[in-house]
Amino acid sequence: MLVWLASYPRSGNTLLRQVLKSCFDLDSCEGLESLPDQFRVPDGVRDEFYGSYFLDGDPDEFYRKALASAELVLIKSHQLPRDDAKAIYVVRDGRLALKSYVKYQHTYHPGTSSFESLLLGDNAYGEWASHYRAWTGRGGETLVIRFEELVRAGPELLARIGASLGVGGPARPWANPKETLRARDPAFFGAGRTAWAPDPFWTDARLRQFHTLHGPLLAELGYATAADVEAGAYPADTDEARLLHFAHALAARRNALQAECDARAAALAHTKHLTDAAIAELRAVCDARERAIHEQDRRAQEQARRAEEQIAAAAARVRELDARLQRRAWWRRLPLYGTLRRLVRP
């Protein structure tokens, strides 16, 4: 059974996998999307703290086998949903997630993203609000967990997770190794704040942009009041609001087109894979039949050679016998022979 471990980037996906490993001894696949080589280098953290393993081979084949498997297969994902398989989705205050994501991109992928592009969703994973709604609005069963409750991961939450995964028995108590992990890799493991507070990163302009686009979900999830969101957003009839929504729509359209291109490319790649396999199978059959034909031809030629040798031997034998007969019957041609034959006949 495939279960997605999903979240918008920097929202607690790694923390969820730590809980699954520590409390349930469950490993999880790092994901179906490609990863930089630097993240594949053994670091002594993944195996010990969150049971991560990397995908080898064809991702589509792994995905199909996971869907059909009777065993539990956990796969991390920041991507938008691709099916209705069961999922655990971690949601975090969008302001905390976005700030951490901007820092992460600047550290590991400098120059590829900006606050504005991530705010609008002009990246591989879309933006915070639409990502949440895509996962929670699909047809499949989705257990939604808040980052702030996952940090504590008390018995009630562990029971919900175990029930969702069909894992029986009591889970081991959770002890958050945050400080140990931060000491080992401070660039990757952040402070893990559970409540947003103003800071220099969130300028007035950035907060207004965020509230304008993502304020409704922020209020819906209880991370801000509706009054605060309304007061912090650009009024709907302003140029700033219209420009933001226009840019947001363009990014969404671009992502939809990219998704369609990716789907078609994947379909073409899958078709090519099947075609190449069929061609290889046919080539193997043709090669086998060609070898069989060559073998039959060789045997026929060998049989013909042997037959010619037998015919030649038989002809030589006939000539030899004929010569013997000729040597033995020479006296029959004498006149005396005929006279004697007539005398002895009755």
C-alpha cells in the first residue's frame, strides 16, 4: 500500500519521517523526483533519525509496484498529488514555511528562486495555499497534521498516525532530536518555530503580498484572524492587489502547462520504454530464429556432403565390382567356351 508523506517544502516533512522512524520503526523513500548528488552522500543522519532510502532504477516502475504492493510503502513528496492514494499531509503556518523555503533555496540552489517567485508559486511545487488545497481537496484519504502538534507528537497524535497507516500496537514515545540535528547540520535543520512573529524578513510589503494571496487560508487554519488578514492585505480594488492576482494567475497557468508537458513527456518516455522492450524482445526472437536457420543450413550442408561422399564411394565400389566381373569372365568370350557349352547341354 502506497502512502504519501506530503507537505509544502519546509513544512515538517522531515520531522514526520523522524516520528515514523523513531516511534514506529518505519522507513520511507526519499521521493520520486530527482535529487542533487549532494543529498545522496551518506551523512549518518538519515539512517539513524528518519530511515531515509533513495530510489534506484525507474521511478515509474517503483511507483506502479508501490501502488500494487500489499506491504506499506511510504514515499515523501513535495509535489502536487498525482493520484488518490492515502496520504499524510503536514501543514505549517505559511509565513514560517515560506521564509524557511526562501532561505533553503538561497543556501542550496542560489539564484534559482526569490521571495516573489515562491510567493506566487513560480516553481516546481506551486505556492503554499494551492498546494494545501490540492492535497486536502482530492478524493483520497488524507490525514492532515499541523507542524506545531508534530513537534510534540503526543500519544493522541501517534495513535491517529498509527490508525491511518494500519500499524498496530503501541508506538514508542517521541523524543524530538531537534538540538542534536541542528548541531550536526544547522544549514538544513532550522529552529523549527511553531508560532509566527514579526521579524526583519517580513517587511510591510512582503506581509501585504502574502496576506493578499494567502490570507484566506491563513485565517481558515487559525494562524491569523480574519480581521488581521483583511487589515494586512492590499484592498481588492487597488492596483497592487490586481497586479498580484494577475501575476499569481500567470504562474498558475505556467505551472499547469508545465505539468501537462511533463505528463506528456512521461507518457512518451513510458511508450518509448515499452517500445524499446518490445523491439528488444523481437530482436532476440529474430536472432534466435536466424541462429536456428544457420544451424539447419549447416546440418543440411553436412548431410549433403556426407551423401555425396556415400554416392562417390558407392560409384567407386560399383566400378570395382564391374572390373572384377570383367576380369573373371574373359574366358567366356573364347570360341572353345561356346563349343563346350553346346556339348554339355542335353
